[in-house]
Amino acid sequence: MLAIPLSKSSSTTISDLYGNAPFFAFLNTLTGEMTVEKNDGCGSGLDTAKFVKKSGATSTIFYHMGEGVFNTLYEEQVKVFTSKKNFFSIDEIYQKFLNEDTIVVTKDNAKTLLDSGSTSCTCGSKE
């Protein structure tokens, strides 16, 4: 199951936010089936990482992600992929996974691929 951050429940494109993304799409990369859930950890990157793991995701993709969030996901054995700062649609992301055209973030390449980006929260959290 792949977790994709969304800015709205009806979004069809990856959000540039991760910890502050108010919703996540959970995409079964084998079947293409998808559900959307409200991010219970919105406003905190670490709580979002825990939400993603608790939701059953085994992998996730980001536009912006900080090192702390990455480390938490890595420790929880959730594979992290980068969109390389592209606003891919969910369909494009699905096709990239089918074609094995994705870049996994590892401890070795994390410094060059991670970027915490904006800290603007859109979920209503006061953090």
C-alpha cells in the first residue's frame, strides 16, 4: 500500500506538503484500488509518519519531506519514494510504480533528495 499526501480529499495530484497534508490517498499498487483518509497526524510530520504506518502503508511518496519524518518512516520500515518535486497525478504515480520508474530514498541518498519545504499548514492544526 502506497501513501500519497493530498491537499484535499478530492485531489488527484500529490500535495507539496507531507506532515501538513490534511489527507492521504492509500493506493494498492498491485490492483490500482484507492481509498482516501483524513490525516490524523496533520500538523506534525512525526505524527503523520505514525499515521501512515498505522494505516497499513508499506511505502509512501513525497514532494517535500524533512529528515526527521524520513528517519521515522525508515525506522518503521516504510519505503520512501521521491516525486523529485513533480506534481504527479495519482494515475501518473501508479504508472510509475507499475513501470518501476521510481526513486527510493535511502540513508545514502537522503541528504540530496530530502527537502522539508514549506511549513504552511492547511489542516487547521495550531502547530
